[in-house]
Amino acid sequence: METIIKTEDLHFSYPAVEGTTPVVLDGVDLEIQEGSFVAVLGHNGCGKSTLAKHMNAILLPSGGTVWVDGINTADEDRLLDVRRTVGMVFQNPDNQIVANVVEEDVAFAPENLGVPPAEIRQRVDDALKAVNMYQFREHAPHLLSGGQKQRVAIAGVIAMRPRCIVLDEPTAMLDPIGRKDVLRTIKTLNRERGVTVVLITHHMDEAAQAGRLIVMSKGRVVADGTPKEVFSQVEELHQVGLTVPHTTQLLWELRQEGFDVPLDALSDEECAQALYNLLQARGA
Ligand SMILES: Nc1ncnc2c1ncn2[C@@H]1O[C@H](COP(=O)(O)OP(=O)(O)OP(=O)(O)O)[C@@H](O)[C@H]1O
Ligand SMILES: [Mg+2]
């Protein structure tokens, strides 16, 4: 598979605050493959948003390099190409909605990119269908639920036809139903359209659905693998201030007590099966 985003020894510090310049990214080496679904987890302030902002040149490295589709993000002449390749979705949908009608909002970015009007119409309809909001195209965004607004914001990014979308805690402000709808939308974009997804989240259950999970701590990558592999490293995750999903935690505690259960039974079903197998083996 082709690499779409690559960070090489990425270092970053924000401009000096009261004479100190804390290192926020401290040597991040990552390769994100085109078409993959990658989740990023980490404690508050570990640098997730800062890393995300490097993926479409909102921030530029203090040291090292970021490549987007082979383009150095520090190359000013290619900024538009970088921004067309990687779209960003943020936490608060209210800050991302700019128009008074849903379809106008989705049309905003492609209009600014100079896409011809006939093609805009098609892109807007297509993007709204992709996030399952087409039936709301003539509605007022401010009357929609949080989850619906966030899906409109995602449509606005999709209308630019990016090959990758980076979502920085897109469900943090949503109720459980909105969270589920947004996550389903993200997964559909990845599976059915092959859009590369980088999802920054605090929710274990969302991270567990990705194909690859990256854990950050203090500006570094401290774990990287499939969710099953990463969540199995229970002690390491505890050390960086993270909990693990309830399923893994339960199995880990059973293992501490000497029971022979696998740590990678991540879904509720797999965990239930592991407990069933344990009881069977003990003749219960
Ligand atoms: N604009 C800024 N100026 C100075 N320092 C900043 C700025 N933005 C973030 N920081 C600091 O950089 C560090 C990393 O912040 P960042 O927002 O990347 O973390 P995060 O992992 O996204 O956290 P959270 O989980 O709270 O969203 C923190 O110590 C934060 O205080
Ligand atoms: Mg953040």
C-alpha cells in the first residue's frame, strides 16, 4: 500500500511562553497507509491535536519533516495540494458551519477551491448522501442535532474530495446517538470510498474499531499496532495514564488472579466467549 502521510523525526514547540518552549512533539516517526483507518489515543495534552495539525500544514515542523502524498508540507508552493489531499474535521461542529442552509454550507469549500458550479451541485449531493444527510439539504444547520451538524461538517470536507480525512475528537461534544452516527459515517467513508481516516479520540470503543491504533504520550508514539495488540499492553497503557476497554480490563484482572484467559478478546462477544471457555474448562 502507498504511504499518504509520513512524519520523519517530527519535532514541534509552540512559540515561547514566558521564556520556556516546552517540546510538544518529540521525534514522531509515522507512516500512514492510503486507505487505512488509524485511531490516535493519548492523555490530555500529549500532543494529538498538534500532530493532527501537521497533517495538513496548519502547523509546520520545528524540526524534522512531514510529507503528504510525497509533498513536503513546508513547501509553500504546494500548500493547496496538501490541503486538497488531507481534510480536517474538528471537535465543535458549530465552529465549522458557515452558511444558513445545509447544502450551501457543504458547497462553501469547493466554491472557494474554484470548482465549476455544475460539478459543485454534484459534489454537494454526493457528499450529503455519503454522510446520510441528503434529506436535510434544505434545512437550517443550527436546528440540527450535534451529530447531524458534525455529519454536515464532514460532508463539507468530503465535497473537497480529499484522499484522507483527519478528525480531531469529532464526537467529543455529541450525545451517544450522535457519536454512533458519526462513527458509522467515518467507517463507511473508509470502507466504501477508500478514504484514509485518522481519528483522534478519547473513546476506547471508537479506537477499538480502527484497523490500527497509535498511542501517544508526552509528544512521542509509545504504542502502535492493531487495537487487539495495543490494548493487550495493559500495564504500559496504565503507565501513560490510559485505561483499557472494560473487556480487556476484566480479562487482565482475571489473569492477575491466575486464570488462563486471552487478553485480546476485545469485543463484548469475544470476551463473553473467553469467559464461557474458561467456565467450560473448569467444568462449571
Ligand atoms: N497554541 C498553543 N500555544 C502554546 N501551547 C499550546 C498551544 N496549543 C497547545 N499547546 C500545548 O501543547 C501541548 C499539547 O497540546 P495538544 O492540544 O496537541 O494536546 P492534545 O493531546 O490534543 O490534548 P487534548 O486531549 O486535551 O485535546 C499541551 O501542553 C498544550 O498546553
Ligand atoms: Mg486535542
